[in-house]
Amino acid sequence: MRLIDFDLLRIYINDIRTSRVKMFDALNAPPTPRFMTLQKNYWAMVKSQVPMWEEDIGMSHPNTSRSTPAVE
């Protein structure tokens, strides 16, 4: 027969509850200024690359500044 240490079990359950609350708080915390800057710079870079990506896959984009090779 196996004995259960209920005091230890209670400690584990409290640790799990505490961890759950901390994770919930961390997930719902407002983004830091550094993260916001990184996010803004990332999307600016992506938007600036879209015309080149479209050109590379064969989509026409009239406002691209990338030069196309002359067809002979």
C-alpha cells in the first residue's frame, strides 16, 4: 500500500496555482516599448520588401522602384 503525503501534495497544488497566475499575468501584460519598436521596425521592413517579393514571383506592381532587365 502506498501512502500519500497530503502536505506535499498541497504544496505542489499551490505551486501550480501560483505558476498559472504568473503565466496569465505575463501573457496579459502590456507590450514593452522595446517590443513595440521592434514590431514597428519589422512591419516597416516587410512593407518595404513587398514590391520586390511580388516582382520576384511574377506579380506586376506599378509603383516599384526596382529596375527590370531590358528584353531584347
